Amino acid sequence: MSQNLPCNLILGIQTIAMKVDPQEEAYVRNAANLVNRLVKYYEQQTNSSDPSAVMALVALDLAMCGIKFDEQHRSLESNILNENKQLLELTEIYAI
């Protein structure tokens, strides 16, 4: 059984200490890096250093990304299922 690793992160101006599964550590660090890049972006775009406002924009941005991803995933899955159905129908038509 693997032990959780200590992982100290800085998100915006907040320091977070947490323990993560070794297989998840890279994802956690990459996510923290993305959050920090978005914090800098929104600080520059809004000329605001209000941590609450900036983090709210970051949260909104990431939530929108998740929603868009889910929608695109469902659409792609639907297209694939339809194409598979059409291919199966063709194989039935031309089956010898």
C-alpha cells in the first residue's frame, strides 16, 4: 500500500499543505500551476489584486472549462455511437 505524500502548494497568496496519493501528485502540482497562471492572468486583466475577486474569476474559468469539456465529450460520444450504428447497419446490409 502506498503512503500519501506531503504536498505543499501555493495557490495565489494562499499556502496549502496536503497529502496526496503518489499517482496523483503530478496532477495536483500541474493543477496548482494552472491556477497560479490564471491568477496572474486575471490580476493583469482586471488590474486587481483582491484575492477573493481574482480567485472567483479563476474558479469561474475552470468551471466553464469543465462544463465545455463535458459538453464536447458527450457530443463526441454521441457522434461515435451514431457512426458505429451506421457501420453496423452497413455490415448487416452487405453480409454474405
